Amino acid sequence: MSAHKESHHPISRSPEDLMKRLLASLGPLALITQPFDKQAYEMGARHAGGVARAVVRPASAEEMSWTIKELLAARVHFVAQGAVTGLVSGATPTQDGSQWVLSTQRLRDVLEVDVINRSATVAAGFRLSDLNKAAAEHGLTFPIDLGSDPSIGGMVATNTGGARLLRYGGVRENLLDVQGVLATPEGTQVGGARGLWKNNTGLSWKQLLCGTFGAFGVVTRATVKLHPLQKQTATALLAVESSAMAMQLLCALEADLGEFVSAFEGISGAALDAVANHPGGSVLFPHTPRYAVLIEISSAIGLESGLNLESLLIHAMEKQLNNGLILDAIVGKPEQIWRIRHSLSEAVQGLGRMIAFDLAVKRSSFALFRDRCLEVVAKQVPSALVCDFGHLGDGGVHLNMVVPQDIEAARIDELRDEIYDLTVLEYDGSFSAEHGVGPYNLKWYQRYLDDATKDWAHLLHFHFDPNAKLGNIRLD
Ligand SMILES: Cc1cc2nc3c(=O)[nH]c(=O)nc-3n(C[C@H](O)[C@H](O)[C@H](O)COP(=O)(O)OP(=O)(O)OC[C@H]3O[C@@H](n4cnc5c(N)ncnc54)[C@H](O)[C@@H]3O)c2cc1C
């Protein structure tokens, strides 16, 4: 593949000129240059961030388009940033202080719910919670559920999954339309907010801008499908003997409860203990099980119809208690159970030095795969405490573990290599199931993707960003 060459710019401005122009056109709220004020835009959610030359925050799609033109005219390198909850360092600048942060924090110029179309058009800077608050007023919801509160633009860019992907899919499956701004031709606005449920008339910007972590352009607006708000849910935490039993249980419960199943999350005993010992943590089982699953069933049909999900769930669980697939069950404490699930990541991190993996394999391979991972960890780092959990219903696992502080970096590198080789080469799985690609895991993108895919990604990246000014990775 050819190396990047700086393409011709019609105008070229100095950084000082750029600052003056941004300030004059966008106003003082749009520009952050002081070290203390920049800090919030420099730190990643999990990995160390960097240093921003400055932060610019346009407040509309038009301002975004104009700003990108200005940044490119000044030959400035910039990184699109939403709520900075991403876990692969994709939204933070590098350490050398040369990159700008292009934040969507103030890009909140539209949030419109179309009740009859069952959709919402929402600017990139709104948070998932903002969208759901507006949708709930109409008895609707955007059903992506996770332990953070990301921006809509960041969700499109990373194709967020979450705990209810099993039932609803991720962002991509719920995206009707997207608007974005490209780096070439500088500041071009593309896509739309037509909200069509179907449209097969050729190239679709949503396919290019969703799940490609901002490599091809900046998302300014999305039109998403909404779903009827659930009128009843029933949730249980179930103790099981092993992850193999958990997968059998998943199939048995899906056979009995069908489309009502909206989440099926796996939690190891060690991860449950981590939450129990975390400030404000809960203990629900008298003895920590080896493995547990959270099941949620839900429906937009209310109790008045005669449908009673709690009775259905209890009936299905009793059957599996008798079959020996369930050892113990906690039912009827949905808030407490979901709080445990959503605090797992933080609780494990609180135990010490955490090494995390975001993996996925086929559901049918999951149990064997998990056992093999545990063997690899026991061999490479016998003192590691594996506190894995994940979206079992879709084959996802966050193989997070706590290792001694003083363990040599080389040992951790070997562990990572072996786990990723096992996942991708032996189990045909994913080394980044839902967190996308950023500086943190670019090395494995380069190692595991096939040459044809990498070459085409590189060509597209070069085409859309010929001067390599957008984002903090290059798809080479
Ligand atoms: C506790 C916790 C739990 C999580 N659980 C899950 C989970 O269950 N499932 C899951 O999928 N993720 C999960 N995540 C990861 C994270 O929340 C998602 O990746 C999220 O969607 C990122 O959105 P953001 O607004 O924070 O984006 P950022 O972190 O700001 O950015 C992420 C990437 O998107 C790019 N980007 C941001 N905004 C735009 C834009 N407008 N246009 C173009 N590119 C843009 C950035 O450059 C970067 O590459 C979790 C994170 C945390 C901290």
C-alpha cells in the first residue's frame, strides 16, 4: 500500500490564526485551551490518555462542518470525542500534545421523537440517557443497555452492543439513517435524517460510519428506531455449576420463554465476590456459586392483559431446578440484580491491577473456550484472579482479571498473545467484540485481520482522510 502524501490545501493557516477564527465564529464556549480545563478531555475511561493541543466544541452540524474545514486548512490533527467512555483509547489525543480534540459535547441541536414512525433523530452530543428520557415520554425506548452513558455519536462510531443485544441487536441493527461530516472534500456533509425503515438505493452512509470508530468521518446526527417501552419485566439471578451448564440453561429457557428473553448475562463467582466487597456492593446468595447468570424477560404487554412474566419465569425456572441445571435462584429484586451487573467492571478494577479482554466466540463454543482461557491464565500467571463476566446470550465475555502489581510486562504480553491467538486462530472469535479498534488494540487488528480486508480498509481510510488528520490510528 502506498504511503500517505500531503494533498494540496487551497489555504493554509497558522495555529494562532486558527484559534482566533474559531473563537470569533463559534464563541468562547467552543474553545478550551487552558491546561486545567482540558484535563477532562484528555483522560480515557480505562487507559491513560494524552495531552490535547486544544479542545474545540462545535454546537451544530453546520458548525462541525465549518470547524473541520478550518482544522484541515490549518493542517491540524484532530480526534473526534463523545463521552469518552470508550475502552480502547480511541477518543483521546496522543502524549505529544500535537492533536486537537473535536468534542461533540455541545452538539445538541436536535432531539426529536417521531411517534408514528417510532424513531428519534438525535444530535451526536446527546447521551443515551437523554434519548431514553425523551423517548419514555412517548412510551418508547432505545433499547441499548450498558454500564456507561455514552454519546449518540460515540455509540454509532463504536456500534455499541450491551446487555440486550440478544433481543434487539446493537446500534447498527437499530440505525435508520446517519449524518456525518467528511475530511475530504473538507467539511462535506453527507447522509441524512430521513428515517426510512427501508431504502435500498445504493451506497448507505450508515454502513460506512457505524462501527468504524470515526476513521471515515465525524457523525453529527443519527435517526434510530425506537421500541415500545417494556410494561413488565421479570429478572432473576441463577446459580449454576459451570458455564457449560449456563449455555444448556440458555437454550432450555429460550425454548420455554422464546422472544421474551431480553438479557442473559454470565458472571463468574470471583466477579460476584468483587462486587460484594465493593463499596455499596450486594451479596445475594448465601454462598458464592462457581458461576451465575442474570436472566431478564420483558414485554411491552402489561399485566392487565393476563400475561404475567414473573409467573412464567418462575415456572420455567422450577422446571430447570428439577432438571438440575439451576442450583439456586434469586427472583424479584431487579434493581439490586442489575446494579450488581452494572458495577462488575468497576468492582473488578477496584481489586488492583486489572488486565481486560473483550472477546466473543460462537455461543456453541463458549463453554469450552472459557475453560481453555482459564487454563492459559493458570499456566501464564498462576497468581491471577480471573473475574470474568459477559453477554453470554451473544457469546461475549469480558475476561477481566486481577494480577500482582509487580508482574513483568513481558509476562502480560505473552498472556495477551496467547489468549488472543486462542480466541481468533483456534476459535475463530473476535479480539474486540464490542469496543471497536483504537490505539490500545491496533496491534491485534494488524495481526489478525486478513490482508484483503486490511488493504481495502486502508484504501478507504486513505481516500476519506488523505492527509491522515482524523483520529488517532491509521488502518494500515
Ligand atoms: C462501565 C462501562 C461499561 C461498558 N459496557 C459496554 C457494553 O456493554 N457494550 C459496549 O458496546 N460498550 C461498552 N462500553 C464501552 C463504551 O461505553 C462504548 O464504546 C461507547 O459507545 C462509546 O461512546 P462514547 O460517546 O463514550 O465515545 P468515545 O469514548 O468518546 O469515543 C469512542 C470512539 O468513537 C469515536 N467517536 C466518538 N464520537 C464520534 C463522532 N461523533 N463521530 C465519529 N467518531 C466518534 C472516537 O474517536 C473513538 O474512536 C462500556 C464502557 C464502560 C466505561
